[in-house]
Amino acid sequence: MINGLRVKQAREIRKLTQSELADKLGVHQSVIGKMETDVREWPDDLIRRIAIQTGFPVSFFEQGFGPEFPLGSLLFRCRASLPANEKTRLRQLAILEFELTERLSSKIKPIELRIPSFKGESPSDAARITRTTLGLGPDTPIPHLLNKLERNGIFVFAVPNADDRFDAFSLWSDTEPRRPVMIVNSSKPGDRLRYNCAHELGHLVLHRSPRGNLDELEKEAQSFASEFLLPAEAIQSELSNPLTLTEIAKLKPRWGVSIQALVVRSHELGLLTDRQYRYMFEQISKLGWRKHEPANLDIKPERPRLFRKLAEIASGVPPDAKKIAAVLNLPVRMVEEMLAVHAGKSDLPPSAKGELSKVIVSGSPKPGTVLEFRNKSN
Amino acid sequence: MNTKPEKPEEIRVWLAAACNSAYEGLLVGALKVQEYFEHESADVDRPLAANLARYHAKHYMLTRRRFNAPYLIAQPPNNGIEIRQDWCSVKVLKGRDGNAPTASSSLRSQRFYRQALQPRLRGIDWAKVWERADWRTFIRNSFHLNLILCWETDFDYNISRMQLMCPRESGKYGEGVKVFWKVDIPHPVQGLIGLESVDEAHELEDLAVYFEDASEQGDDD
């Protein structure tokens, strides 16, 4: 039996339209259309050719349904020029990473979910409460933000070869229990990545079931991110007049946000007049820092850890992409790329590296043995 | 003499604190100019603007100078700014199209440009000594170095360029100043180094993962 949704998934990951795939296979587009809405037998030859064209093994198409990331629930943070087929590809890749994570963690106690949910609170209040819930001080910078989010139960994934115009998206999964999921472009500079994560966290805590004007939702997430990363009182106490771009830029490494975000925040807090604000952005533009801020203040980008950690537990360090790919019948190359954009044990400082071995040694499986994964019935 | 920085880039780095202070001050000054003429709803009056910018720049530099800064700020007339650091004097002057302004007609100004402000030694005319000297000969034999920190603005009175120049001769009006060398001064933000980042300051702990059938393992939060 061929699961049409899996065919659709493979096709969308390869950025093919139904017509393009049909042309490659020498069939009418309606055949693909019909195939993708059904679970039924199809000629072996056709399936083999789909496998060749998409690079997915035939067994992938024979699997049952995976989780869904309903389109309406996704709040994409990206430039408007990001093509629709790239958005779709990112979404499908994220679904596969989520599904793999679910399977790999079948023997693992779910990480306790400790993020609040809000209704009616202002984004700033929500940010302050979220800080407290996550065990963060009210007026201190947040180190290792992604790690903090993962430790509090958010599944954070990076997608391989993401378009530069893509920043992040987030949603609550349709699984039981529902799980907050965040997908990021880990090739972004560290400060940008942190801001994107804070923005998506805003969506997760404020817009569990997103409704209403999209611009409003985005503004709320933006306000949340500003207060979450740059608490008003702390920033007001750290900046004094006359404010110069250099004085503001000095805060970048300490707070882990871009100079531009700091300028915007200073303006929001009334520390900069409209004229000063425009003047600073003129300087930033002229110096070419809108896209690339000066390298001497670069923030090292953090990468999400959970996905690769589970793979390491399941198959050893470094993880065996072949074994992990077999869990979901995925192309090995694709899994290699997925693993590469997540933090591995070797990326951790020496003090943190002991943790994984501790888990393997004291847990039931022997090191290097593959855990039995939860298999969904086909 | 051997410990003196000799290469232009080394001299720029050696003077970084002073140059950054002047750069910052002029950025503040340029903003004040914009605010002033915006408030007056008038076109920017260039001579007045330069005076205003220098006034605010100097005020900024004097109030922000740390007590242990390696340089001193001299206060020549007409809102002039001059920085002194060890064996070096730097005049902060407004230039145009990548050139410093020519020297005024005063003898002192001419001697500044010709690097003739050296200790008086009987029978030696420093300006003549340096006439044919190359940079290396000059820097190895001079007692004093005169430099120009040349700032420029665009039409909207944003600081568009900042250069450190070593003058050789003023040249006639319109010919441009002859220099041994000139180097661009980067924006002060580009000179911020060694600041500890948010992640470096805190140790990272790996994710705690617990097996269903095991008792407490992994780290605690």
C-alpha cells in the first residue's frame, strides 16, 4: 500500500510541482493528484520511478501517516520574497525531523514542558512572566537561549540548506500531548537567531491558536521578544545620554542581540529621539550593517541539540546516519544533513560532555546499541 | 626611537583611543548640526555647521575623556581640536574629497604641515631636511610627528569619511595637501574588541535526558 501523503511529502521536499513530477514520470498530472489523496496499491514500476525521481526509498512511501503541521497554524518569520515552494519544503523537512524525534524518544521520558500560556496579557507582561517561569532573572541577559528553550520542553529544530530569506517558524504540534515546536535557520548570525527564537517563543506563549490580524500577531511577538531579551528597566539603566552608536553597540555581546535591535529598543524606551533614531539607522545603512554587522561583535550562533542528542543515544557518537535514516526510511544523505545542522556532543564545552555518557551508562541500553523505536502501523 | 610605531597602520592603532574619541565626538556634533538646522527649518550653513560640529565634538571629547587616557586634548582658538599623544600632534580638520585643507598663511601652520615643528637645533632647517626624505627616513629621524585627522560629511551632514593623514607639505590652494600617507579610520564600533559575549560568560549544560525505566539521571535544572 502506498501512502499518498508520503509521496506528497517527498515531492514537496524536492520542490517539485505535481505537473513537474508527472512530466518526469511520463504520466498525467492527475495521476499524481489522485495518488497523493489516497492510500492504495499502485504499480510497482511507477513507485520505483517516483523513488528514483525523489531520492526517497520505496519503503518510505509504504509507511503510515506522520504528524501534521497544519498550514494555518504556522507563523512564518521570513522575508516576503521567500518562495512558496521553499516554505513548503521547510515545513515538510521539519515534519520529518519532528517525526524522527518522536520515534527516537519513545524510550525517553518526555522533557517536562515549562512554558506558560497567556490570554489577554500584554506581550511585555507575558515576557516578564515567561522569564520567571523559565527560571531567568528579571533583568539579566539570557545565555544559551536555545538550550534554555529545549530544557523547558520546546522542540527546536534546524533545517538543512535553508534559504537565507527564512528566519524561523513555530507551532503547537497536533500530537498528544501537544508540544511546542520551533524551526530555525541556524545559518543566521547568532544575534539574529536568538531574536528569532525569542520572537517565536512569543508566538508560542501568546498565540497558541493563532487568530486575528497577522500583522497584529507579528507586532505582539516582536514586543514580546524585545522585552524578553532586553528588559526595559535593565536597558534603561545601562544606557545614558548622549547615546552614540558605539555606546549602544557595546551592549551587543553582553545581551546577545543585534545593534539594530538595540537601537530599536532604545527608541521604544524613549532613550533616543526620532532624529537620533533616524541618524543611527543612516549610519548603520551607510556602513552596510543592515545585513552584516561588524565582525568584531559577532555572536556565535547556537544550534539546537535535542535531535542530534537522541540520535547519539540511539546510535553512538558521532551518530550513525544510516541507522537513524532507517527509522523512517529516509535517504541517508538527508539525515546526514539534518544531523549536521544540530549541535553534537563535540560542540559542547568539556564540562558538558560527560552528560551523554552518563545517560547511556546508567540507562538500560549498552553504549552503541540501537534502541528499539516506536513504529507506527503502516 | 626603536619602540615608536613606524608603519601608518601601526600609528593608527597606537592612536586609536584618541581617534575614536574624536570620531565619536564628531558623530555627536554632526547630529547636533542636523538637529539645529532642522529646528531652524533652514538649509545647512556649511561654515556654521563645521563650527557647531567641532564645538560639540570637543565638548564630548573633554567630558568623556578618561583620566588615564593616553592623549591630551588641546584647545586652539576658533573651536579647533588638537590631540597630543606622546611625540605626536593630531589636528582635527574638516576635509573634502579625500583631501585635507591646505595650511593657513601662518608660519606655525605651514611648519606643522612641513613637519618642521621639531626641537630647535642650530643650523638645521627641518623643513629643508625633510624635503627629499622618504617616509622611513623621516620617521626614524624625527623627534615629533604631526598628523591630520581629516573628517568629511555628506550633503545631509552625516560623517562620510574619516582619515588619518601624515602631511608633507601644504601645497597651494586648490592643489591639495601633499602627504606621506593616509589611512582610513574605521567607525569606533569596529574597534570594540574583547567584550565578553552572553554565552561565553556562562557554562553550557547539555540537555538532560531520562530513560523511562531508569531512576533520576542526567542533570537537573
